[in-house]
Amino acid sequence: MSKESSSTTFSDQLPPLKSLKDLLDPSQVSWEPSDLQTYGKDWSKHLKAQPLALVFPKSRQEVQTLVRWARENKTALVPSGGRTGLSGGATATQREVVVSFEKMNRILDFNPVDQSVTVEPGVITETLQNFVREQGFYFPVDFAARGSSQIGGNIATNAGGIKVLRYGLMRQWVMGLEVVTGSGEFLQLNHGLIKNATGYDLRQLIVGSEGTLALITQATLAVTRPPQEALVFLLAVPELEGLMKIYHSYRSQLPLLAFEMFTDKALNHVLKSSGLKAPLQERAPYYVLMELEQTSDSVADQAMEILSSALEQGWMVDGSLAQSPQQARDFWRLREDITEATAFAQPYKNDISVRISQVPDFLRQMDSLLTQQYPDFEVVWFGHIGDGNLHINILKPESLSPEEFLQRCKSVDQQLFAMIQKFSGSVSAEHGVGLVKKPYLEYSRSPAEIQLMREIKRAFDPDGILNPGKVFDP
Ligand code: 2HG
Ligand code: ZN
């Protein structure tokens, strides 16, 4: 980030940048082209990053200073965390200033009586999980990007992941927030209270707002007792119908911690890229990765009984219970490594959900639509099926240019989203709207809802300086 090696200087840039350098220490401002490219975007691959500059505030006061500067200079700010988002929410495409929170990464307080932990927004998810575990507690919001995603981003996108079935989404764990709004106002929201019936819950409005209302400068999160040891199963499933029958049998009788699925196509990619061996003797079109909490000695026996009866009914053709922590980790890799194992093919991604009871019907219709519309593309789908949430990844054939590929995928989106609308489902279950899903918001939210969101944004951010153009247009 050395300024000396940079080929551009502030004086070459637009006028507001000249004054930006006076706000913070030089080590907290960069306009290096390589930094701008790295920090200017998230994992959504199809967008072009074009930030004006990059800043690293270290305190709430510095965040407030930046917001005041942005208002005065009519320059937009894009808040940025671990940049693991997949919808472009943290991508600066319009010469915005990227505000990275990676230098605000302190764990400030742990309170065993309140069962809460207070952190700055730049704390990495896994760092928080490990810290809380060392205190004898558990922070349950968890997903494959745990090693780089940050708490502020998790709150801004209401992150989901692999334990939602049992523990809920990020919003359930946010007890208090400190934020700076788009007008520079500092708000302390909910103060870590459990009960607080004093009007609108602005804290929850910030959760999932994708940085369009306020910048998060501190969060108080709930923690819980760690679960009992988990039993980790991998099941091979021959037909779509079997997936949800197995889910229902286990869910109605035993404490499920996770219920994930992936297809054989997904498995092939992970086996190829990881060098892991095929985990079961039988291959099948679908697999379930299931975790049960061993809350009593009888859980394992009951689980095996359900498994035998599912085999008898033909809902599954093979199944295995991990025999060691290492084997359990390997089972999880088969599911969690899919994103990285398919990244080489620049997948076009959709992240959708329907109500759990509608999953079988939806899967049938979706499967036939995808087979019909993408006869020549490889479609890899997987996801948190126990939450009604599926990830659809269309892999780009080498022969197509990225533009041609994108165009073909987008034309099928209209049909997929119309189907989701029929099911009253969501066009973005857990990855947010950002820029990528913005054109499709009306498939899941009514015009009246979107108008209200616009008005709420205006109240928090009258000059439209916070992540403008994300989620919806002004
Ligand atoms: C997951 O569940 C993530 O692994 C990423 O949400 C999903 O790559 C994807 O489509
Ligand atoms: Zn996911």
C-alpha cells in the first residue's frame, strides 16, 4: 500500500480526494490501483470494480468524520467487510470510496452473565467463534466463508449458513448495535437488552440492510451453550422425493443441527479438486449431509432405526455415520468445498428459497425447468435444504464468452423467478440483493414494500451517500 510506488496521486484525482487525505493517517488511505481492485469488490465475479479510493477507519469517530466528508463532497461510501458476498453488495462500481472495516477488529468485551460478546465490525467470524469457544460458550452462525467473512458484513447481510435450521439467522444473535447513519448521527440500538418494547426496533432494520442505512461500528452478540457432540451422517439419495421424506422423519423425532444437500455433479467437482475419496460405496444423484445433536444416549440408536427404515423404503441407497472427527470434517468438506471447487467455471449463481413444505413440489418443477433450459450447461445445485434454501450454480462452458453466457443465464432467470414468485419464495435467500439481484427484487417484494424501503433509506441517509444503488434504485 505504499503511496510512493503509486502512479496516481490525489492531485490527479477528482477534487474531493484532495481533502480525503487530510481526514486520516496516510496509512489509512489508499488509491493504489491494486488495492482498489482487491478491496473494490466482493466474490461476485461479473462486476467491474471502479472505486475512487479506499479508507481504513480505526474508530467510530473516524467513521463519523468520513460520513460528514462524504456528505460535504457528495461522494458515496461503500462499506466493506471480508468481501465474501456473492451479490455485489460490497462492490464499488461508480467511483465510490470503499470503507474497509478490517482495522476495526477488536473483541471489546465478553459478559458471561449476559451471555454476550461485544465486537468491532471487522472481527473475522472464525476468530469470534474461537474466542467464544475459549470462554466455554458457542457462537452458532457458521458457513464456509468463516475464515474471511467479518461480523459487520454478516450483520449487514443477515448471514445464514449451515446451522440456521437449529439456531436461526444472524439477526437472532444481534443484541445491540452501534451505528453511524448516512446523516452522520451516532445511534446506540437496543443496548444488549433481551426485552425492549419501546417502539420500532431500529437494530433489526439495520440487520440485512446491506450498508444502505448506516455503518456498523460496534455489535453486541448473544452466545449460547455449546451443543452436545454431533453425529454426522452422509446419505445417498436416488430420487428428489426421498430428500424431504428423510428430512421429515429425522426432524420430527431427533434434534437436527444441520440438513444439507448436494448433487452427484457437485460431489464430482469436490472429489476432483480435493483428492478426497468417494465417501460411500454407492453413488446416487443426491446426497444429504446431516448433523444430529447427541442430546441423549438413545439418539444414535434412533437415528440408525430411521436410517434402516429409509433404506427399506428406498428413500436412500446408502448411508454412513462418521466414525471419527476427521471423517466428519471430510464429510463436511464435500459440501463446503463446492463453491471453491466450481469457481474455475465462473458459475452463474442463484440463491433461492421456498417454504420447507413446498420444497418437494418446487424441486420437481425447478429440476425440469433447469434441464429444459440449460440442456448444454452443467448445472450444479446444493444448499441448505432443511431451510428451504438452494444454491443453483450454472457452470460456464469454455466455448462461451462470459458476456454470452451471462446473457443466456439471465434469460432463464425470468422463468425461474416467475416460478419462485408463484411459490411466494425468495430470489435471494441468504446472499442479499446488492447489485446482482436488484433487477429481480419485484419477484419477491411488492411495489409498496419497495417504496417503503426507499422512504426508510431517505430517513437514514438523506443525501444517498451510503451504498447507493444497492438493493433498489432511489
Ligand atoms: C454455501 O452455502 C454458500 O456454500 C455459497 O452460501 C453458495 O456458491 C454458492 O452458490
Ligand atoms: Zn449457503
